Amino acid sequence: MPDSLTRRRFALGCAFAPVAALAACAATGSLPPGAAAVLAPSGRLRACINLGNPILANRDSAGVVSGVSVDLATSLGQRLAVPLDLVAVDAALKSVETVKAGLADIGFFAIDPRRSDGIGFTAPYVLIEGAYLVRQDSALTDNAQVDRAGTRIMVGRGSAYDLFLSRELKAAQLLRTPTSQTVVERFLAENADVAAGVRQQLESDAARTGGLRLLPGRFMVIEQAMGLPLTRGTAATAMLASFVEQAKASGQVAQSLVRHDIRGAIVAPAAG
């Protein structure tokens, strides 16, 4: 669960802003008065960072966490004029649980209907491809061939691909490993037929391991968004959504993708 946490202090201001005011803020690149009191009520912004998605965040050998989601959390903290605390977890499911439990003020998630209970989502800020990985000698050559009786697919428990495939698959069997980083390892150890995950993670694992290949194309598009506990109210969700739209429109998200040398992910279009 969380790596770090906590401390307090900030003066409370106006807690809510009408939708029209939020729209005006989005147009001018600002957040409404009282945003800090709503989004970071303790006086510190606690941002949950999922290290299970290498496109969005990583931890280096010195223990420093960085990435697109960290850039956005840092920017939001600066805009709110409050200190930032990173709450690092190693799996998407842990990130969901941390934010739902109120142990973090914001998080970074793939949008999925199964996660809407307890979390308010913004529109996506980036779009990522979900892909399939197989052994070099596998008979599978196309994504459409995967959903067949007898096919065993390894996924990270509670990940976007797990939730999506749990709904969509009709015949294939899902096998689950605790984190997305261990999908290929368990795929090989348990002699599964397919590994499912973020394309870039699978490409990296395939290059390191050898004897593996990705099936062409994608089986899903993952919409990565920011989110916060629904208990904060609709005004808080609207404020966070306004921040995300500003980050996309200003080029901040695109610049972050370039800075971290992220390929295969694109900036999501403007909401609405």
C-alpha cells in the first residue's frame, strides 16, 4: 500500500464553484478560488502514483519516482500552492483502493465502469494501447484468434485489461498475477498462451526475454484519466477535470510524454 504520507495545513476558502465559473477557469488557464480547500483539504496534495504502468510512472535505482503522472501531480500542487506527497503503489488495484479509502486526494487511472463506484473521473489525458504477447512459435497470429476455448491469458489483477477482458471474453480463460510488472514472468512460468498488457511494457519484456512477439494491432484503447474520491463532491471532480483540460490544451501533457521518451501513447482529445 502507500509508501509515504502525511502532514497538514492550509486556510480554507470557498469550497464550491459553479460550472460556468469552472469553464471560465479552463479558458483562462486558472483554477477557481477555494480549489486548494476542495482538492487538498489537509493542506497537502496526496497523489497516488501507480508504478504498475511504466508509461505513466517509474521508480529509478535511487528510489526516485518520476513520469507523466508525477509531472501532472506536481503541476497541480503548484497551481494549488500546496506541498505534494507522492503515495506510490505497485498495482492499479491498489491505486483504486487507496483513493477510495481517502488515503490519497487524487490518483491516475484507466477509466473503467467497474471503478466508477467511489471514484470521480476526469476525461482522459492520454490514450494507450492494450496488446497481446505470445511465444515466437505460437499458432496465434491475430487478436481475433485469442478468445477461444483452451486459451489461457495472463493479466495483472485489477488492471484495465483484466476488467475489460473479464467483460469481453467468451471462451478464453484469464489467469491473474498481483501486478502488471510480473505478467510476462508468470506467463512464462505457468506456460500460459497469451500475456495481456500495455504495449510498451510487453515490448520491453519481449526484448529483454527473447523468443516472444506481439500480435499486430491492439485489443483495446486504454483511457488514462485523473480521479478523486466521489465523497469530495461534484465540484471537486469538475475542478480536477478543468485542470486536465488545461494540461492537454497548453501542451503540458504532450511535453511530458516527450520528456520521458514515451512512445505509443497519444494526448487524448479535448473533452466534449
